Amino acid sequence: MSFQRRRYPYYNRLRRLLPLVFAVSLSLLVLFAFLSFLAPHPGDSDRLPPRVRHTSQINIGGGSDSIKSAAFRVPRDGGRSDRDVWRSRNAEFFYGCSNASTKFPNSKAVTRNDRYLAIATSGGLNQQRTGIVDAVVAARILNATLVVPKLDQKSYWKDASDFSHIFDVDWFVSFLSEDVRIIKQLPQKGGRPWSPSRMRVPRKCNERCYINRVLPVLHKRHAVQLNKFDYRLSNKLSDELQKLRCRVNYHALKFTDPILKMGNELVRRMRLRSKHFIALHLRFEPDMLAFSGCYYGGGDKERRELAAIRRRWKTLHINNPEKQRRQGRCPLTPEEVGLMLRALGYGSDVYIYVASGEVYGGEESLAPLKALFPHFYSKDTIATKEELEAFASYSSRMAALDFLVCDESDVFVTNNNGNMAKILAGRRRYFGHKPTVRPNAKKLYRLFLNKENTTWEEFTSRVRSFQRGFMGEPKEVRAGRGEFHENPSTCICEDTEAKAKAQIESRKLGKKNKSTNKDAAAAVTVPNDVQSEEDEPDWSEPDYEEEQSDLQDRGLYNGTSLDYDDPSSTSDEPELEEMLSD
């Protein structure tokens, strides 16, 4: 009994606490249920807009001297730089050189009167440009008369323009008259239009390939048309033929007067706004993203939209998006481009001309870039609809206007390795090594991925380090590497006398001021950064090679598609390269 009396008070106390414990537990359960109801579904994070998943929203705030991002402060100015951001180092000691030597015979001495070569180009304006350039060289290899190339009017862009609508055909014919005989159309045969034999050659076909595959058909049929003529000529040719390539690309191909007039007017209007400006080939259109196989965090909506575009190419291989990004094959987002430029030293006062079609995500995707660079223009904002009316219905003519502005810009920034990027990179090297920035996407990928965990100063340092060798400076790409249209090393000469003279002058000046001597000598002798092969995405195809014995084993025409023998070659399905053929 004594034990029960001692226990009774504790029992009553416990019984009084039970309702309180029950009430608290019930309240917590109700609160948990309410929060669970409000929380988003786990899969909803995949349906957020692209910029939310992969990049942080940039907001102007915290005073007038900075732009705030989630993990670091992005300054409005470009900060200190160890280089002039508007010119390439040592550019004054290099120049384009493409004149033929005395060993290169005049076309009149080598052209055969019974050989005619016609070309049907493929793709967009700049892919067709590479075909035109290579067509002239192919005609020279075959000692044939070239018919003015036909432009592609049936592919994705459905542009009805012909050669004379885009390029000055009379200038083209006359400028190259000593290299290749060119006529505007095939002569009649027996009083009727002459229909040439149609065939294709392999990609990267070299001189021997043309002699072995095309010349026998020319001997027999006398007129041949090479179809789908894009990148059908090897990168490895004799120096004389490479220089001919440069004469065609940089001198003979001149836009028509209406295109030149409008393009130069766009450049003039940009110059009225600012002494210097950047031209940005953004290349963030839906078709480009679909073709690349990349993913930008837009969830099911993005996957559905881009998958619908991919269905145009039945043979398009679907790659792992993460692997594509790691390998540097994905265009940067507009925000990433803006952050890269700010880190390279370009402040918010810099004027930008954007050459781009429809940007995926529209204004929402462009907003972070515009926040970083508010002086943001395109041909549509600096020209009226009436001024562009004559060009607006033709994609090639509109692309030509962008080409001219990008070519004349102080700095050209490309966001992919398409044809326009390659041709402009080569052209800007040839005409004075004007700065041409191409993102080192392989290394920038991880930096952007982890930028929230770093400071702006560290971010800037790493961007500048990663971009060495990707700025368009002399000798940063080794001779013979990459596409010749991008790296025309055979056609770029070094003015060693001017360089030596500059070094002597710097030494004389240094006798008066040793510190000045060090700075001046460094300016002259500073080595240019060279691209690392491991940083470069593998876009190129191997050059075509064949041995004579192998040809005999396989038969002369094996591997060469003759359209009159192969009905399937006339398929309307666009080739996979077309989405990169800007």
C-alpha cells in the first residue's frame, strides 16, 4: 500500500500531461500536411525556365557601381586588363599575302576548251561561300572552265536568291580571269541547252581525288555538275592553290552594291554611337539548340519543343546533353556570353551589335545580357522596316548585312563554330588580326557551373586564363590546323623587318629610360598565346586520302555518287550540316 501511495501522485501528473502531448502532436501533424500541400512537386524543378536552372538572375542593385549576382558582385566596368581590349597584340607585324607566284601559269595557258565544271552549292550563305571558293580551286585543278555557281534555293532557308543577287558577278569573273576562266552559263550543245552530268565527290577531296574521280567523267561527258558542294575540297593543298583560295574569298567575292550600301550604313550608325563596338554572333536560335543536342534546363517544355525540331533530320544522332556541354559543343547562354565579356574587360558602357535570328526564350533569355550591356543593338533597331524591306524576304541577303557589320566591328564574338564564325575568323586574321573572341567552351563550362561558389576576382582571372589562344591574335592557331577558311596560315605573312625595326627603336628609347625600354620591348616581343589542342572541340572531319592501288582494287567511281546513277541522291531531306551552315 505504501508503494501505491507513493506512485499515485506521479500517475495523476502523467495523466494530466497526455492531452497536452496529444494536442501538440496533432498540431505538428496538421502543420506538416499543410506545408506538404504547398510544396512543389519534385519534378517541377525540371520545368523552370532555362536561366533559373543553369544561371542566376542578374539584378542591378547595391549602389551604382555594381551588378549583383547570387554569389559574386559583377562590376559595371571592365576592371584592369593587361591588354588593349580593342586590338590584338603584335598585329601590326602581320599582313595578308595571297598573290600568285611566277610559277603559277595564267589560266589561258592551262584551261582546256572541252571541260566545263558547274557547281551546286548547299546550305546557308556562308556554307555556300565556302563552296564557291573551293569550286574555283577545283576548276583550276581540273583545268576546266567554271560556270558561275548555283546557289541553294531548296534547303531549310528557301531563299530564291541567285549568285548575282548576293555577289558582284562581273567583278568575280574579271578579278579571277588570270586564275580560272569563268562563264555565266553553259554554252548550248547542238542548238539546245547543255545538261551536264551530275555527281558528288567525297568530303575533303584532295587534288589526286579530283584527278582520279572527276577528270575521267569530264573526258567522257565534257560537262560535269558537282552537287551538294560544301567542304568537298581538302584542307591540305599546295601553297599556290591555298593562295588562290584566299584571292577568291578575300578579294573576288564582293557583295552587290545594294548590300554593301546598306551594310556600310549600319556600320556608320554604330560608329556614330560609339568609337568602338562589339559584334556578337549569338547563335542561340531554337534550330541551333535542337541540332546541337544540348539542354539548358527548360524541363519538359524545352525537351518537347527541341525534339519537334530535331524530327526534321531522321538520321540525327541524339547525343548526351551533359557530354555535349563538357566537350564544348554547346553555345553559351546569352548571360554566359555577357559574363565572359565583362571578365575579359568590357564594361557596361560598351556598345554591342547582335547578329542573331530568333533567340530561344526571347526577351527572357536576353534580359541578363542586356542588364550587363544596356547599349544593345541589331539591324532591326538601327534601321527602319522600310530600309530593310528589300532584304527582309531573303535570308541570305539579311545574313550578308550581318556579315558586313561583324567584319567591320572592332571586336567580333562568336558563340559557336559554324561557317560564319570560321569565315569571319579567317577574314579578320587576313585583314590585320582584328580581335575575334571564341569561347573556350570546354573550360568555361565548369567555371559557369560553379560560379556561385567563387568570387568575381577569381572568376575574372580564370576566364582570362582560359581564353588565351581564343582571341584571334597572330599565331595562336598553329599553321595547318583546323579549317583553312578559319586559319588561312599560307596567306598570312610576317613583316620581320618592321618587327626588327620596332625592337631597335625600343632599345634606343630604353637608353634614355630603362623602364620604358622594358615595357616597349615587351610590347614587341611578347609571345602570343597558342590554343591548346585539348581545349578545342573536335569539329573537323579527316581529309580524304586515297592511294592509286586502292582505287584500282575498288574501281574508279566507287565512293563517288553520280546522281544519274543514284536516284536516292535527290532526296529532299536536309543534310545534318545545314543547321551549322549559317
